[in-house]
Amino acid sequence: MASRPPPAVPGAAAPSPFDAVVVGGGLHGSAVALFLSRSGMRVALVERGSLCRAASGTNAGTLTMQMTRAALIPYALAAHRMWASAPEWLGHDVGVTVRDGLSLAFTETEAAMLEERARARREAGAPVAIVSREAARRIEPGLSRLPVLASHCPVDGFASAYLTGLAFRRALVAAGTRIFEHTPATGVEPGGARYVVRLADRPPLEAPRLVLAGGAWLEEMAGWLGVRLPVRALVNQLAVTERLPPVMRTVVGVASGLLSLKQFGNGTAVIGGGWQAAGDRGRGGGALLPGRLVGNLRLACHAIPALRGARVVRTWSDLEAETRDALPAAGPLPGHPGAFVCGAVHSGFTSGPWIAKLLADRILGREPAMPLFPPDRLIEEPQGGTES
């Protein structure tokens, strides 16, 4: 538990009202702030928009082992258990549905890719098995006859990304976290034993601990402290259909990773899978690319033929952060005692709560249950710098 501020010393600077400032109110930042607050720290959470309404609130909500990097499987399995028990630890239902998952191969080349990926995930601990087309159709009766092979995982599912943000907000308020929404952070200054976080149109916040959890903007945030931490911004397109009769009961993907498909309880089907729109960190989600959207929809119909008569009612895009090895940046920021980063992982919705819990334990001085992913491996030397 965080210590209380020491008695005031005449002539000394006033103690900070916060033990930690978390910059970035997506899934990772909100979860870190929640775990720290519940452990007794006084936490400020700063978010440029609304909590969990950027990538964390506009993604497809997929909870999957089959689209998770093999190195992250143990983390994703632990996080999947957290998602399935969200009402117990988060305090609110976030619409989690645990389902079987299928990943499909439509060609022999994709089949070889599928078998290799299934083997790697199985060796990492995921219950993934290769099944025939006929077995896959018994698991998913809505499946077309076109796949030549499939992999099956009973530990898949999805959550409502929108409900996730509402749930974290309520939990954070109950835990006593000070939330600063619609408040862009404009910079960070080391201030001796504390960090000073500059805010637009508000007085700065100070704390001895700093967590940067800005997703696609994590590169810019690390730059505030003179650290070059490259983060790529993906611009994913998604679509949702009108409400339909039940047409599928599993989470469906493809070996290439270019399909994420599931049907929610209200009948709508959400279609995604990494098809890119036009945009960047400066423009945000930018513009949809109709040709790629049509390709995504065709692939969905290729897998589940009953979708061919469905009408798309909404499409959108938003940014997803990814490091060069697609693994998280989660750990202490080198050269800056008390500063940490968290986030920037491909398909990070699945493993997010567990990664955040591990980092919170590290900040609280506890030994994390699994190793973190320190950003040291990603940091580049400044141009003109010298090697030691």
C-alpha cells in the first residue's frame, strides 16, 4: 500500500496529492489506475477524450487465443479468466461471452500456415487443435464448405468494448481515482523526486510515479522524457450488421489474420480483422477505404454464407498501437526512476487486464506473477548518440 505523505517541512515544496499519475485512459491505463487505487495509492488518470473510447472502445472486443502471439498465450489465458469473471473483480458485467473459436484455411498454403500457428500456440499452453472441415462444421453449423482445414480453440469469446469503458469508469470512481477526461496531456517534466504532467487548460499534476499508457501515442509520450520508443499505428476498419437471426455461434477468423467475426446476443454481427483504413496519429482514424471494406465483408460471407443477405448499418476505423515485435511495452522506463509504460500490443484487448495487473504489482513493489515486457528492447539511440 502507498505510504501517506510525510509531515510538511518548513520551506519545502508541498507534498503531491497523488502517488501516481497515469496518462492514457484506455484499457491498459484504466486497469493500471484501478489496481493501484484499490491498493491504497492516490491516483490521477488523465485521458484526452472519454475513458476507453479510442482503440479500447472501438475494437471488435474479441477475446482470442488464435490471433494472439504465441509468446503472449500464457498472459492471454490468464486475462481470459479475468474477462470471464469480470463481475467479480471489476464489479460490473461487460457482456463477456465465452465461445469456441475457429480459424480457417481456404488454401493449402493457408493450411500449412494454420498448422504451424496452431502448433506454436499449443506449445505455449493454448488448447488449440487442428480439425477437419467436417469437424469444424459440427462445431459451427453455419460454416461454409469452402475451408480445407480449421483450428479449434474452446477458450475464445468476446466482450462489449463499449460496456468495458462504462464498467471501468464506475469501478475507478468507486476506488477513489481522480479522473481527468477530455484533458490532453501536453508534456512531462522530471521534477527531482516527482514528475510534473502538463495539461491543456488545467494546472499540472505531480506525483513520484508516472505511467504512460497512451496506445498509439505512446511514442510521443516517451519522447517527452527524451526516450525514442517506436510505436506503429495501425488503422483498423470494422463493420457491424443489422440484427439477424442466429447465423453463427463461434468466433471465426482465418489463418491470415484478416478476419474477426462474431455474432452478439442482440443479433448484430461485428466484422473486422485488420483491414486498414487511411489515417495516422495526426488525423486519427482518417478515411475508410471502401475496396478493403468490401474485401473484409466478402471474406466474412466466404466463411458464413448466411451473412450474404445482411445489411451493414455502420462502419468505422480507429488506431491500434503495435511495437516492432508486436509484444507489449510494459515495464520501467530506463533512466527515469518511477516512470513506467504500458500498452502498444497487437490484439491487446485480450491480454490487457492481466498485463496491467502485472505492471501494477511491479509499481507496488510486489513480484509480478509473470515476467513483464520492459521497453528496453525497443528503445532506439538518439541520432548522433554514441554507443557505450
